[in-house]
Amino acid sequence: MWWLVLIYIAVTALVIFCAVSLSSILDQLDKRTKISSVFLGGLVLAVVTSLPDLFTAIASVCFIKQPSLAFGGILGSNIINLAILAFFIALSTKQFVEGDVSKKFFNTTIASLVVAILLLINAFVPTAFVIPAINVNAISIIVVAIYTVMLLLNRGSEKTHTVDTLTVSKYSVKQLTWFFILCSIALILCSIALSFITNVLSDYYIIDKNLAGALFLGLSTSLPEIVTSAVFIKKKNFNLAVGSIVGSVAFNWIVLVLADILYLDGTIYMKDLSAQVLTGFLAGALLIMGITLSIKCFAKKQEKLRWLYFSFGVLIVAITLAYLITSFYIL
């Protein structure tokens, strides 16, 4: 089975390559076009970097018939994404204070927090509220409503100014767009392969499907967000860095809804111990991130609050580590 682990590593490496390419292309488009940074980072990049989550979830429920794998993968990806963003904030507090972050990303984070709390409550309620006529959990309807409200609150063009540290590419905007599409297709193919590999590994090593999804799929499908955020922060473009993470977290809720619709044998929203642990830690991480962005977007005298950004960033990383330790020892 060692050869399958090598394939997993190779596919993951390809995901990293595509993520680096996508971040560089989008940073070029951000500086060379008048397209809103909120649209590019919070929606376009969020959707593209969530393609692995989308297609691993589809493969898990449609082909492998493992809803726990999809549920754990999406929520695990979200908590890892938040931990990485928090780590970068704690590591680069000076740049974070000086950089621009759109207030609309605070709205996105609060919307995700509401969904996480909803899933946490559902994990402890024994009854599944499935709508018989369409065989869809009522939670999916609520999630779509929350996501729609968030999009309405975030509508409008807002172009923030970022520090231009990137040399202008020799490629045209049209060529960059085509490269962007090709890298996105490569991400899709890799994500489908990862879902099958993870399922085989979980069976071979006898790992809980939720845990396998949260660890193997959660980590590998988080790599695009991790890499793109690192690239943007290196280029002092915190607006796109924050937008790519919180936007991906929010879009993953729609991925969860789609997986619930496609899974015809029941509901994807789990109610076991692993679901309770995962949603609990995720809600805690989102709460701290919401507080962090509220301070960044609305507080004055940012320089005096650097210690808060560092403390909150470390706290989210600690929450994620506590989740991973709990998963190994309890689940």
C-alpha cells in the first residue's frame, strides 16, 4: 500500500503547483484590471480553490457512497484553512495592520459562523429534518438562504489598493485567463483522484470516514488556499489572502448542500461524535476569526492592537491542534 501513499503525495504536489500558478495569475489580474478585489478574492478565487472540495465531495457521495467522507473533508478543510490564515496573521501582524482588508469579508465570516453553529446544534439533535418531497435536509435550505443574504450584503464594486510588489507579466490578460482555466481543470482532476485514494487508505488502515475526510481530504483540499494565501501575504496583498480563505470557507457550505442533494440514500449531515467534535471546534475557530476581522475592519489605532491579532491567531491555531489531538485520541 506504500505505492498508494506515494501517489497521494504526487497528486498533492500537483495541487500545490496549480495553487501557486492560480495565485500568481489572480494577483496579476487584480493589479492589471479594474475588477473588484472582493469579487476576485472572495468569490472567483474562493470558488476555484474550493474545486478540490467540490469534486471530492461529489465523488464521495455519488461514486464511493461515503457521505461521512464528504462531510468530514469539507469541515476539516474549513478548520485547516482558518488555522493557516490565523498563523499567517500571527506571523505577519505588522503587515496585517498596514494592509487593507475589506469589511465585506467580515460579513462572510459571520455567515459561516452562523452555519457552523447550525451544524453544531444539528449534531446533537437526534432527528434529521429531511424534506420528503425533494429528499433534502432542511439545513441545506437554510444554508442556501444564509449564503444568498451574504452575497447580497457583499454586492457592489470595491477596489482596494494593494502594495504592488509584483513585476508585470509578459502575458496578456486573455492569456492569463486561459492559464487560469487550465489550472482549474487540473485541480478538478486531482481532487477526484484524491477522494478515491483517501477512501482506499481509510479502509486499509481502518480509519473513521469522518476523520479520514477531515485529515487526508481536509489537508489536501486545503492546500490551494494555503499556498495562495502564502503567496498573497508575501506580496503584501492581505485583502486577497483573507478573501481567498474566508470566501472558500463560505463556498464550502454550498458544496455541502450540493453533496446533500446528490446523496440519495439519506442526509450528509452527520450526528455522531466525530461530527460534534468537528463542528464544535470549527464554530470556535470561526468565532475568534470573526472577532479578529471585526477589530481589523472597524477599530481605530490598529498599531496598538497588534498583540490582539497575534493572540487571536495563536488561539485559532491552538483550537485546530486541540481538534486534531482530540480526533486521534477519542475518535
